[in-house]
Amino acid sequence: MLRRGWTWLQNKITTKARNFVLKVLAAGPIPRHVGFVMDGNRRYARVHHKAVWQGHSDGFVALRRILEVCLRLDVKCVSAFAFSIENFKRSEDEVNALMKIAEEKLIELSSHGDLLEEYGVRLNIVGRKELLPEAVQKAVAKAEEMTRHNDRAILNLCMPYTSRDEIVTAVESCVRNAEDMPDEIRISEDDIDAQLMTTLGGSPPLDVLVRTSGVKRLSDFLLWQGCENTQLQFSDSYWPDFGLLDFIPIILDYQRKVWTRTIS
Ligand code: FPP
Ligand code: MG
């Protein structure tokens, strides 16, 4: 009984401290758009003696956790790299496990009373949806439809996605549009920007790009979007371990840079 009361008190204090930290952070400048390369699921699984699918499943829990932190800070758009086109080369078991997570969890996340509804988040699946198994295509279409009217924030779940594929698709659209004016085909940076899958979904400019697991690579994620003023942040935590404590220094660094830019 005493033990239960102690745990209750500890949880209460943790929640209060968390709310306080979020309120303090939210008083400063907040990035409009944060991208996450969610890396390190398999190394996390190995270290914790878990199966690979469990590493990815815990990775989904981490996505949900950090998404809520971002939404409470009033980040308007979160883009998460959930599955690269290259990931189809992984073992059948691993690909199937990731597809199962997408099929089951995205509808859950979009359902009545769950996170996306609570914070008014529109879900966009960004990438080559036609490469997904039929059952997953149906599930993601349903999840997107369930959140279609939400307009307070955006979650871009990139799967199956690579940035170069997105850029090629955007250029193809520009060429198709320009064919209506055959005299002179001119394609500007703005034209390509307007055709990117993220822009079509209404995403603001990418302010911060985070990669976990101590690896410093971009891995073909949001390359065009990351060209201008994006701050790159690398965290040593494996993705399933990533949480508020890892995110606080990232937001503080963003705020410091915005303030010094404003002052100088
Ligand atoms: C990279 O870690 C992670 C992935 C390839 C998958 C990311 C997916 C999730 C976090 C689950 C959420 C998403 C879905 C499908 C909706 P890794 O496998 O490269 O691990 P390693 O770097 O340790 O080898
Ligand atoms: Mg990896």
C-alpha cells in the first residue's frame, strides 16, 4: 500500500516537472517543422536482447512519445522517416514486421480520442505508396482519410521514401505542367519546391533535422527541404530510447541560434 502511494507520488512529481519544462520551452521560439531520421532500432534491440521486430515496435512508441512532445510545444509539422525505398532490401521478416506496424498502428493513432484527433493533426503518408502491400495501402488510406479535416498540425510519415525519388517525381510533374507551354520550358527552384510531396501536403520550411543513434548521415531524407536554414542535430540515443530529455538540448540550441540571429 505504502509502495503504491510512493509510486503515485513519484509519477505525479514527474508529470508536474515535465509540464513545467514544456511550458518554459514553449515560451521561446519553436521550430515550425522538425524532421526525424529514426535510426538505431536494431542496435537498441540487440543491446536489450530483444527481437528486431520488438526494436521497431518500441520505435513506434518513441515516435508517438516525441510527437506528443512536439505537439505540446506547438511544432506545426513533424516529418518522420519510417521506411526508405532501400529498406525493401532487408529480410522478408523485418519488412513484414514494419508493414504490420504501419497497418495496425496508424489507424489506432488516427482513431477517435487518440493523439492525432486530440491535437488536430493531419496525417500525410509521403512517398511511393504504390510500393506498399495492398493491405497496408488500404490501412494508410483509411488513416489519412480519418485525419483529413484536422488542420492544426501535420504528421508526414515518410514511407516508402527517398528524397532523390521525391525530387525526380517533382521534376517530372514540372515538365508535365510545362508541356502546356511548349515554346520555352523553364523550371525554377520554386516550381520544383511547389511539387515536392511535403509542400503539396502543406508543410512549412524544415527548421530542424534530427538523426539518432550517433550516425552522422542524411540517408536521402529531406535533402531539398534541408538546403536553406535547417539546423542539423545528431543524438547518440538509439531511436526507441529518444525522448524529452534528448529533445530539450535540441530545442534550446534552436532557440539560442534564433536569438543570436535576431540580435546580430
Ligand atoms: C532505422 O533503424 C529504423 C527503421 C528502418 C524503421 C523506422 C520505423 C519505426 C521507428 C517504426 C515506426 C513506423 C512505422 C512503420 C509506421 P535501423 O533498423 O536502421 O536500426 P540500426 O541502425 O540499429 O540497424
Ligand atoms: Mg540504421
